[in-house]
Amino acid sequence: MRLNARQIEYVEPTHRPALRAVEVVMSEHEPVLAPELVSLLAPEPGQTAVDCTFGGGGHARQVAELIGPAGTLIGIDRDPAAKERFNRFAAEVPCRTLFISSDFAAGLRALQGEGIRPDMVYVDLGMSSMQVDARERGFSYSYDAPLDMRMDTRQEFTAANLVNEWPEARIAKVLRRFGEERHAGGIAREIVRRRPLATTGELVEAIKAGMPASARFGAGHPAKRSFQAIRIAVNGELEALAEALPLAWQQLKLGGRFAAISFHSLEDRPVKQFLAEKARGCVCPPELPVCVCGHEPEAELLTRRAISPSPEEAESNPRSRSAHLRAARKIAEAQPVGETG
Ligand SMILES: C[S@@+](CC[C@H](N)C(=O)[O-])C[C@H]1O[C@@H](n2cnc3c(N)ncnc32)[C@H](O)[C@@H]1O
């Protein structure tokens, strides 16, 4: 996908923020694992950072302060509402800024086309609290709203299309795969039986009716897993992540750092596997007594195990509870095929 000029915007640094303005922006979305992320990225003056999921700019603000006036902060977000927040942010931080209003995989490809090699790239996956709190966007099972759930409101496909047009078996597969919902079959059947569904309230009722009574009163809201699953499918979240990981890694400068915060195992697993693969040295079959491949690791893992929020953060910001942070440093460029050993 080629991005047009309206989707990419450079802003020169202007002045440092008035404290009040910073407080207002920070209160919009409390960044998760922020000190941990910043410490792993270790931003230095003059560096270039790519925040693939700008959201409310909570992480970006901390990074921007550290890279300072000689640094460049590139923000990407597929939600058009993030652009206005970015414009405010750009006027307040000391560094040069650039915003790309697109999916992060497309944004990373655009940066690659420009030959930009960042010192750090990071993602903070999932929805922002602003998206959940914007009732009319239909992300929350707590408010009755149109069935939407699009992060990028320029996209045509919505949750209404999914629940009203997809075959029952495909809906069940989505609920099972992306929501790990045990009652996927019953819920999909009930959704199809009640079509057309127009609102999140109607969807919640269908979900409840599609599960046994005992399951409706378990831990958490009965629609939580199904909403997560439908949102992931509407936004193609796992495909975007799978596409972005190698792009982000390729673009990093040697010595650059990559970090990812994920909120469920479907996101954490591909990040973990990707980084483990990059950190792997010898790829010889295990039955060979000595290494003949000469393959060198490209990554040094900065987190052997994923970092979780402290009990204090989990208490003060419930959204952080399921967060997992992983990071790695690029220690070698990929070896061209056939040039190992
Ligand atoms: C959890 S929030 C990020 C919050 C941000 N780190 C902060 O401190 O405010 C996730 C953001 O990423 C965006 N997003 C999610 N998936 C995306 C994708 N594939 N491409 C671009 N943006 C994405 C969402 O629109 C949302 O604004």
C-alpha cells in the first residue's frame, strides 16, 4: 500500500509544553509499563524512534523528552482520531516529529521506502482507553452502541458486517481462535438466528443466549472473549502484527532496539517466537555433532521472560493487568541466504 501525502506529516519542533497541557494529554490514556519500556529502549539524545501505536502518546512523550531537540519521533496510528492528539503532542515535545495515519505495517513500509533506519521501534498493541471510552465506536460491551469496532474508521468492514454476513462456521472459528471462547459454536448459532443485529446490546444478548446459564455467571463479563475476538477479526490485528514484526526488525539500525507490549497470548506468542528466532544462533539439525551452519544470532534478548506490571501498576491501572513486555537489541544484520558458514 502506498501512503498519500495527507497520511504523512512532518512537524518541526516548536516550544516546550506548558505543564497544564501535558497533564491534560497524559490523563487521556495511562501508558502501560512506561518506565520499563523506556528503560529497555534506552533512548539517547538525537536518536530516531518509531512508535507504531501512538494512541494518546503516553509512551511517545517520554521517549520524545529523552531523544531531545536533535531527535525524531515518528508516530503511527491507524485511528484517524489519533492524528489530532499527535498534532497537540508535536507542538509540545522538543523533538522533530512525523505522523503516519495508517496501519503500522503500511507505515513501516513507507518508512523503509524513505530509507529511514530508526534506533528504536516499539508497539503497544490493542485498543486505547480513548477508543473503549468513545461509546459510539462499539468497542465496549458495557454501552449500547452501533456494531462498529473499527480502529481505522476509513475502513469499510465493521463488526456489523461480520456478525450479519459471515457464515455461522466462520463466526464460530473467530470466537474460538481469537477469543478462546469455549461456547463459540452456541454463540455463533445464536448470532445467526437473531440476524440482523444492529447494536452491541443486541450482540451481548445473543452471546449470553448462546452460552449455558452456568457460563454466564463465571469470572468476568460473558461477552468479553467474544468482543475481543470480533474486534481482532474486524481489524485484522494478528495479520498486521505478523506483517509488521519483520519490517520493524529489518529497518532497525544495528544496535537498535525493538519492544512490544501485548495484552493476550495471541499477540504475545508471535512476538516471543519472532524474537526467539532472531536470537537463535546455530540452526543445524540437532543430530549433527558440530555446527556446520555458521548462523549467527541477530538479536540479543533484553527480556528473557516477559515483563508484567508491578502489583502497584496493576492496582492503579486495571487495563495493565494482562500486559506483557518483551524487547530485544539488534546485534547483527540478517545474513543473506547462502552466505552462512
Ligand atoms: C494501546 S493503544 C497505544 C497507547 C499508547 N502507547 C499510549 O501511550 O498512549 C493502541 C493504539 O494502537 C493503534 N493500533 C492498533 N493496531 C494498530 C495497527 N495495526 N496499526 C496502527 N495502529 C494500530 C490503536 O488505534 C490505538 O490507538
